[in-house]
Amino acid sequence: MTEATASPGTTSRFKPSFHFWLTCAMCGFVFAGFGMTYLFPLTAGSFAPAPPIVHLHALIFFSWMLLLLTQSALVSAGNVRLHRSLGTYGIAHATFVLYTGALIQLIASARGFNSGRPAGTDGLYLGVLAVIGFATLFTLAIRNATRPQIHKRLILFAMLPVLPPGVNRFWANLLGLSDAIPTFWLYLTLWSFAAALLIQERRSTGKIGVYSMFGAGWILLQGALHELVVGSETFNAFAAGLLGLVHYR
């Protein structure tokens, strides 16, 4: 679902594109980050008991990343017909990613809030913007499915708001950081992905399109406002009201 540049139904030798390798990098952060904190402990039997929604979301999100990689690989192999067929299913899968991601963030934040933590945390900020950012950019990508040069970039820009959980776990465990949300390393990674997309587009087309500027601007603005928003009275009030609606047994 990341690109569709060949003619429908054509096949050719596998030629990995820039977007395929960028998708691989995103998958690397997700599987490495969650591998160290979820997959390995789960298989070793040392993962603490968790609500069913945790395992459901893991299954849906991991399979989403594999679908994303498969879609990019299909286009790199020239099999656009299958790519487009899977794209229809991908819309439904993305909806479940959005729904379960929102649920697990709200449940986790509500539990922390009920145990005495502030309502407006870094995690809730990232979670709220992940839902809004992914939904907005993914919708734009689907609306531009017949314009492959725009579609493939918007799909990858849509991934940036939902990568933080994996990226945070990757850097926190790799560097032995005590902060579960190392914002410097997080935004260095996300902005690097965005910059790579913009540079590649500039080199290949001679310009940067409006949709790409919007996608990059979204993640840039999210990072620039992060410290200003989190901890502010306005965000705390909003977060407290939102979490007050969450009830999960």
C-alpha cells in the first residue's frame, strides 16, 4: 500500500525502492522495540498479566506492519494488481489499528490517572495525536490512491504519528534510558524519516508536493509543541475530562 507505480497486472523482477527500504526501517523500530518489551518476555513466560486488549492490539498492529511491508514489496516486484486488491482489505485493517490503538492508550492513561498520576502525560499527548494524525493522513492517502506518487508518500507520513511506542521502546532499551518516553530520540527519529521522504521526493521530482509538506509539517509541529502542551493547565483539563469517560474492567 506504500506505492503503485507500475501498470496494473504487470510483473517484473524484484527491485526494492527507497520506499520499500524506509518501510523496512519503520518495521525494524516496531519489531525491535516491542520485541524487547513484549514479544521476548511473552515467549519466555515473563510478561506480566495484561488485559486482553493489549494482546489484541499487538496482533493487529504487528500484522499491520507486515501488511505494509508486503504491499511495498508487491509494488517493488511489479505486482500492482495484488497490491490494489490487498489495499481494499488494508483500509479495514487500518481502521482496527486506529480503534485498538485509541482504546489501549485511553485505558493505560486512565489507570495511571486513577492511581494518582497527572492526566496530561506525554503518553496521552502522543496517543491523541497518533489517532488524529494517522486518521487524517491515511484518509488523504486513500483519496489519492489513483495518484501513486502522492499515495505512497502519504502512507508513510501516516505511519509517523503511530510509530512512537515502538521508537520509544527501542531507544529506551538500547540506550538504557530511565525515561520511558525519550522525546529527543523520538523526534530525532521521526523527523529523520520525514526529512528522508522530502529529500527523496525533491531529488526524484525536482519539487516537494503540498501533501508531503503537510505530512512533514504535521510531525514537525507535533514535536515543536510537545513540551509546551504536555503539563499545561489546558491540556491537563482536557485530559482529565477525557479520561473521566474511560471505564474498563
